[in-house]
Amino acid sequence: MARGGQQGDPVDWVTRAADDAVRHAGDGLVTVASGASPSGPIHLGNLREFITPHFVAEELRRRGVPVRHLHSWDDFDRFRKVPAGVPAEWADHIGRPLTAVPDPWECHANWAEHFKAPLQAALRDLGVEMEEISQTQMYTSGAYREQVLRAVARRDEIEAVLARHRTRKVTAGEDASAQEAADLADSVANEDAEPAAGGTGDAIARFPYRPYCRQCGRDTVTTTAYDDATTTLSYTCSSCGYEGTTDLSTDTDGKLVWKVDWPMRWAYESVNFEPAGRDHMTPGSSYTVGTEIVSSIFDWRAPARVIYAFVGFAGVQKMSSSAGGVPTAADALRILEAPLLRWLYVRRAPTQAFDIDFGPAVVRLYDEWDALGRKAADPAKADVATLAWHRASATASAGRLPTPAVAVPFRTLSSVADVTAGSAELISRVIESSGFPHASVADLEPRLSKAMQWTAEHVPADERTTVRETPDAERLGSLTEDEQLWLRIFLDRLPSDPDLDTVTSVVYGVPKVARGLGFDDAPTDEVKADQKDFFRLLYNLLVSADRGPRLPTLVLALGPARVRQLLGAPES
């Protein structure tokens, strides 16, 4: 059995999960799995479903263990409701498979593909590689025919399991939140099959398979009879009134209900590890029922798993893809480098909930990431934190994920992006003047673009810096004698080709010189008071505010000519 690392190496949740997957698989290929329904935007909470098995697969590849990450798209699920922003007439498609619902935005083949595509692109950027399976293709091709017939033939055994869990109550000590309880109630309502009459006159029983209506394509059907000898299922449709039959031995127009479908796939794909959200682990939920059905009906055992908590956004406790307006991985990648986004998920055990905030916390997050990178560069400082950094930074196939050649702090880039109105070339020049030699635009990517995007999208308008277009004639006409002296000294000492150190020295040195001190002298209390007033004057004249970005950076960004013009210097 391949185990993680050498004695004394740091051990994290990925190490332990990989060990569990290997124990489940024994020798040979390890299959880690994930699954998601493309019913709407696949948000940052859903991302945990994809990225958790990815990290486990990466750990197994590191060990030399053969592994595959298998992802099932549950695109044969029913279309449940029309979200905001979609024409009301799409209600006509409720009950049809997601792959049979047209894309209202007319950019993809169907509803499911519209929501798969952006997540697939984001996963490529994140270095997540997986073998993808469409459940529409699997069911309609007849791949699961043998499993469907087995489940239907043993429907009484399945119903006994479902009934036992359906009536079980949450006991003391079992933690089921109100949200999870609501999820459970919803899952029971939607996952259990319609009552159906047995073909031989036996008592009414719930049926584990539900066809889509042959006439209207909806799953609003009630099974009225089933003949075990001919495998013919009779049904009526409440939507269109159709009464018809389907032969489970030859037709492929339906699917197993979820609580049977999931364990069936564990066995069919020989799944050894799969994560699941807390709502799948409550009493009577999909996983607990599936652990019994997979062994008793499909001759497999439930995979090793981790339970993951939900990811919130700016105070939202749980995101729902049907709610709309929730951030996706593509949204996050507009402002976060791919390794940093990966790090948010790998640095915490999946059982830990966390929030992602696109506000000021982004600046601190980049600072923390950069500091951890410096620590990770020293093998003597290896620990669980640096292990997470390494897991986030590279993959077995792609190697190092894109990071800037010149790692300028995000707070510096965003500040400069603000005062340069997003001019990449001007930003590059300012950064190079700030002590980062040879920092071309290419050297600053991808962080530069993300800093520009964050500044444009997530910094409130009242916190943005707006550089004046023309000099403030009124303010310049009311300067005190001290203010006139400060400006004369500043304009006299401001070089035509400045760098950050020189500008910093001038900005802080002007009040010193005005009081007869040298640039390098320590400031007196009077000078410190003058410096505050001088800084406020420069902000007033340059950006019509009392404060703003760091003055040396602002002066560099604007350039000497623009600064001189706004400070009322005569044209030379």
C-alpha cells in the first residue's frame, strides 16, 4: 500500500484522504469521483465538489499510484424551475432533462452545456484535469441497462431500505441544521419514486425508476404497472395526459431515482473516494441510504469520503446555484491568481466552512500568500502550511501554474492601477521606478490584470482616486505663505526623471527644508505637523481630496509634467 511521505513529513487532510482511497481500492487503479448538476451557475461552494478529489488525485500521482478523477455531469436531471432573468415561457420545460432544455441565451447547445462551459474553462485554468461523463449519454446509450433492470427486479429490497430511513428521526447528538433539514426534506420529496402498482396485483410500492414522458418529455409520470416477465412499465403523465409504456430492456427514456442512481454509479465505476456535502450525510439522506443499497443490490461498498462544508460569500452562509448572482470560479479568477484560489480550498480541511470576500480582504490575502511563498522556499521550514502552498502552486501534469515573474505586492499594483486609470504601460513604468527592475507588463502578469480588474470592479466609487483634469485655481489662489514655500521647494526639487526613493525623499523632505533642516535630518515635532499639512495640500491639488494613495506612488504615476501642471507651475 502506498502511503504518504516519509516519517516526519507534514500530514494534512489530503494525505489522510489519499490513504483512505488507497485502502478502499487495494492494489491497482484508484478512482476518485465527483458529480454536479449543471442546473445553474456552478458557484464557489460547488467548486469544493470538484477540487477536493482533485487534490487527492494529485497526492496519489505524487506517490506513483495509478489514479483517475472521474466527474459525472448530472445533466439528465430534471429542469426544476425558471430562475430570474429567464423568459417565463421556459416554465414549459420544467420536468424535462437539462440537456433537452434550450439555452435561452442561444450560445450553447442546451441549458446544461451553457452552465458546464464556464466551469470547465475555469477548471482548466486551475489545473484540474478530470475524465468527464454525461449522465444523459450514459442513460440514453443503454450503458446502465443491466443496472436498471437489477434495481427494478429488486425494488422491494430497495423500498425496504428507503422506508427504514424515511421514517427515522434525528436523534440527540446528531447535528442537522435547519438548512440541512430543509435540504433533506427536499431530497426525500424529489428523490423517492412515485407510488406504483405492481404488475402482478401486489401492494402499492414505490418504484426506483422514472421514465420521461414519451409525448411531452417531462418526468411528471406515475407508474401504473410493471410486468417483470416482459420488463414493460406502464405510466400516465399528469402534464399532457399521455398513457403509455416503456420497455426497460430496450428503451432508454428514463433514469433511476437519485438515492438508487448514486450507489449504482459507485459500483459501475468502481469508485474508491468521493466527497459529499453535509446535506448528503444527514440521517435518511443519499449517502446513508446509498451505503446499504450499494452493498446489498450492486455488490460494491460505499467509497471513502470526506464531508465538506459550504463556502460563503461576503456573509452569505450558503450559496445556491438556483438563486442567481452568486460568484463562480470564473468570477474569482478575475481577481485571484489560480494558485491562490486553489490555496483557499486546500489549506483548510473540507469540514471547515469559510467565506470568500472580494473586498479589502483580497489585499491582505495576497500579502499572506506571498509571505507563505517566501517561507515555502526554505525546505527547513516545511510544515502543513507550506505543504498547502506547494499543493496549490503546481500539478503533476501542468507543473507550476502561472504566477508573475516579478512578484510586486498586490496592494502596490492595485494602488497604481487606481491612479493610472488602468494604463498597463504606465503601471509598468511606475513599478520599475519603484525598485522592481525590468518589470515589463508581461513580467507583472497575471497579477497586474487581476489588480486592475479588482480595482475597477470591487473598489467603491467613493474610495477611488480621481485625478484632477485642470489646476484648482481657487485653491491655488488662496495659498498661505507656508504653502507657497512648500510648493516652490517641491517643484524645485522634483526631478524630471524620478524614481520612488527620490520622490519619497522630496515629499517628506520639503517641510524639513522649509524649516532650515536637511533632507536627511530627523523631523522635529513642528516638521511632522507641517508634513501632514503639506501632504493634505498635495492631495487637494492633485486629486481634490484630503487623502489618497501613497503620495510618492501618486506622483510617480502622474509623472512630473502632470504634477507640475496641476500644482500651477509656469510652463517651461
